[in-house]
Amino acid sequence: MNMAYLRITFAVLLLQGSLALAAEATVLNPVKRQAALERGKALVAPKEMAPVAVDPFHPQAFAEAVAGAGRVSAGTNPPPGTGGDTGSPPAGPRTERDLLQAIAKSLKPSGYIVLGGQPSISFGQKRVKPGGILTITFEGNQYTLEVVSIDRTNFTLRLNREEFTRTIK
């Protein structure tokens, strides 16, 4: 017989033997299987929990940071005086220019930096370059603003066709 044929035959026999052993090891007797199923059901069973007074996933500091960035996340009410509250909405209709000015005044830029010769401005953790987009929730409505230009002291925002320039403080 050929030596290669013997090697292949031996390898196949070893593989069949290991598969048979693996199959034997994974089959549980009915008593152990039932106990494992009961433990699994106990783990996934719904449990009654006391209501949580403070949401650990949205602490007060998070709400303040979001409000400081000029965005108020849905479901959180920022505390008064943190910059997130813009007062009550005006009684009459607003022009896009007035709306853009109010939004721009509520934004709190946290820094200005030049990377690779291109200026950028940061709002909390979000850094935006000229031409970048900011999605802002203002007075319960969501607006998409474009950052038109940035220099050392000012940045210009665009909402639809209106533009507004404000200082970086």
C-alpha cells in the first residue's frame, strides 16, 4: 500500500474517533439536562424591581453637559440656569433669521482649534469644521445647522438660506 494512503486513512480514523467522543460528551443525561433547563429558566424569569428614583444611565451631570452643548436630549429636562432652558417660546411666528439668532445665542462653544491648517470649533465632545453639520434640538424642535465659516473670534451658522455670525466666547 501507498504511504500517503495509510496516512490519510489514519487521519480519518482519528477524526471519526474524536467526533464520537465529542458527541458523547455533549449529550447530558435527562436528570442533568432538566436541572440545567430549570437554572436557565430561573435566570431569564422576570423579576420585580423597586422603582429607581435616579436613572443611573442619565445622571444630572449628563443633562447639564448636553444642555451646555446647546442640545437638550429627549426625555430630560435640564435644571434651570444651566443654559438648556431658553424660556418660553415666543407668542407669534418667528422669521428664520430670528430663530437662527436664538439658536446661535443658546449654543455654548467650548473651544477653537486649528488642525492641519483647518480651523474647527468644538461644542462639548463634538468638533465641527467649516462645512460641517450640527443637529440641534431647540424648543422641542430639531434643526440642522451648517457651520459656514470659522475664524479665531467668530463662527457663522446657516439655517436654510439665513446666515448668522456670532462670537466665540
